[in-house]
Amino acid sequence: MNRRERRKLEKQFGLLKQYKNASPKEKAEIRARRREMGKKLHEQHLERIENSLREQREATEARVIQSWIAKGKTEEEAKEILNKNYEIQEKRRLDLEERDRQRKLRKKLKV
């Protein structure tokens, strides 16, 4: 649920009017509750995204393994090749991060 929808529901249930007429202490409590709910909604959204990405990755891995099995490799060999590819990708990612870090250091020293 996005912010616009939440605001519409708050208005529908009279919470905006209640907030408008509240004392400063009550307003602070309401803001704190809103902040907590926003954090919970954000965490739920991140979890849904992570689960979706994991499911997509698992489906892709299964298809790749099946295609290698169809080409004559065993399941163990296919999984081993897949793991080696992941290791190579991780090493490449770490190398790029290190290169960026070095570049930023050099740029900082020049200024």
C-alpha cells in the first residue's frame, strides 16, 4: 500500500481530523506509530522482493541444470559448474568493488 492509499484510508476513518485536533504530545505519538508502520511495510516489501528474486534464481538454476543434463552431464557435474560460475561472479564483483574503492581513494588524494 503506497502513501496515497494510506492517506486516503486515514481520511476515510477520520484519523487526519483526529491528528489535526490532537495535542502536541498525541501528535508525536501518532507520528511515531506511523513511522513504525511505515518501517514494517517497507520490511515486508523488501522480503517479498527478496523471495521473488530467490524463486527466479532457483527456477533459472533448475532450467540450466536440466539443459546440462540433457546435453549429457550428470546432475553433480552441472551443480559443480554452476557453483564455479557463482564463485567467478563473486570474485568479479569483489574485484570491481576494490577497483572502485581504489579509484575513490585516488580521486580523494588529488583534491
